[in-house]
Amino acid sequence: MKKFLLVFAALAALVSCKNAVKDADSEYAVDMIKKGESIPAFALKDRADMLHSPDDFAGKYVVYDFWATWCPDCRADVPAMKELYAKYGDKVTFVGISFDTDPEKLDTYVADGCS
């Protein structure tokens, strides 16, 4: 009986852990921009210190990828983003916006092929 209860408790713990683990995007990306909506105005500098805004891409399809080298989910998305770029890069503009604060780490990560 004790073995049964121990196995049952272990299985219950596994099931509850599995249900507790969710994709982080499902927690914070619920009120994001919907299809057909315009994005808010913003301007950011690139690594060459040139200023860019969404207006630079007016009339084009654009994928904005907000990421960081220290973000495990972001790093896990890299292969899929590369695949999308290879498939649609001639039709869609891909813009990566990094939240990294250490330019050397960012440059090294990019130079290594984002891997």
C-alpha cells in the first residue's frame, strides 16, 4: 500500500508540474498588436548609430523580433527565425531588436551565428 501511495504521489506531482509549465509567451503576450493594427511609433539606433523607425518599412511586411542573448526562449526561437528568413526573406523584412546592454556580448553572439 505504501508503494502504491508513493507512486501515486509521484505521478500526481509530475502531472501538476507539467500543467504548471506554460509557454512564457502565453503569460505576457496576450494584449499584443493584432493582425491589421498599426504598431506604436518608436525609433531605435542600430549598431552603426543610424536611427530607424517603423516608417522606414512603410508598405512592407515586417517581422519585428524582440530578443536578447540572455533570454532562453529567445535563443530557442533563433532556428525558427532563421528558417522563416530563408523561406520568406525576399518577401518580408525581418528586424531584430535586442534588449542586450553589453555590446560586446551582442556582437560576439551575432558573429557566432546566433548560436
